[in-house]
Amino acid sequence: MSKIQPDPEAQLTLDDKVIEQLRQDMGEDAVMVIESYVESIDEFLCDIENRTARTSSDDLHRWAHTIKSSAASIGAMRLAHLAAQLENSYRDRVQIDLSQQLQFMQREYQRVHATIEKITSH
């Protein structure tokens, strides 16, 4: 079983440039869009956590891909990296410790969520 570690070289929790670009592109709607992405990431992490024995690897691959894309869209590059590792493991059919990877992703999600709350409450 391959052990996946978080990338210590990954960027900070949120890439300020991505957030700033969203603000420039969307104006007042940026906060709503960012919060929507954060909510969708939470939902897909819950889907993975609550998976059943009948959950297909295709579903897990799709959920990981969605988390990766949503995280990258809001500049959560470390979370996007962790989701990409999970996505790639399903694509390449490499067995990993899903529980451990999910823990990494949930911890990073909590950092992202807390940071988003700080920047959107201003």
C-alpha cells in the first residue's frame, strides 16, 4: 500500500493572488462564489467519509476530482494537491490508505475554511 504524504513544498493555505483575481473578476459576488466552493468541498469530503462498501472507485475518483478543482478555483493549493493525489490513486488504480489521506484533506480543509471565514468577514 502506497503511503501518501502532504507536499511540504505546497503553497500556503490560500493563494492570495487567486482570491484577489476572484475579487477583481466578480466584485461583490466573489464572497458568495468562494463560500459556495468551500461548501461544495465540505460536501464532497463528507461523501468520501460516509462512503459505503458499495461506493465505486469511479465515484471516489469523481469526488476527489471535484474537490481538487474547487480547491484550486479558490486558491487552496495544498488541498488541491492532496485531492489530486487521491484522484490519481484512483485513476492509476494504486491502493492508498484512504483513511489517512482523508485525514490530511480534512485538516487542510479546516485551515482553508478558517482562512476563508477571516477574509470574507471583512
